[in-house]
Amino acid sequence: MAHVGRADQAQGVFYALRAATALRWLEVNPTSGVVPMQLSTLLAESDPPPALLTETADLLELKRATRELGVGTPPPAILKFVDAQFERAMTLYERAESRSAADKQKAADAFFRDVIERSGRR
């Protein structure tokens, strides 16, 4: 629960959930690179656990009905997913190979060119 913030502020769960789902999406879609903005798209394209989908749908429905979530304990599957994704990202980051600024620039340039070519704009 360390990555969700204060457990009694339910709205913050969505911020943590979106970030965690973006991390999961990047892992499941390693060649795509551009993370979707919508949580629903991220969930649909990241192969999340079924319990996470159920709890997220329930929380979204509650938010639609009340407009404000107020306080409460976040659902357990959401907490587990958020913590697992952030822990995995930290593990991968700590093991990541360090690259020079020039290598990073080359990789960013190559990515940008690829995105432009795939979009059909030149």
C-alpha cells in the first residue's frame, strides 16, 4: 500500500492505479512506447488480473454515482496490483544498464523517427 498514498483518500487510488497500469502496459507492449491516456484503454491492453478489473469497475461506478469518493480503504486487488507494479518497476530500473547521454539521444531520435514514419507524416 506504500504506493497508493493515504489509504483514507480514495480519489488518490485512481492516480496510483493509472500510473501502475501504465507501467504494466509498457511491459506488455514493449514496442509501442506511447502509453494511452485513458485508464480503460490501459486496462484493456495490459492483461490485468480479473479481480482488478472488477474492483476498478466497481470503484468507477461509485465515483460516477457520487462524483466524489471521499474516504475509505482502497479495494485489495487494486492495492496488490499497484504495489506489485511499482515494485517490479523499481527492480527493473535498478538492474537497468546505464547508458551515456549520447546513446540515450540516439535512442530517442530513433524512436521519434519511427513514430513519425508510422504516422505517415514526413
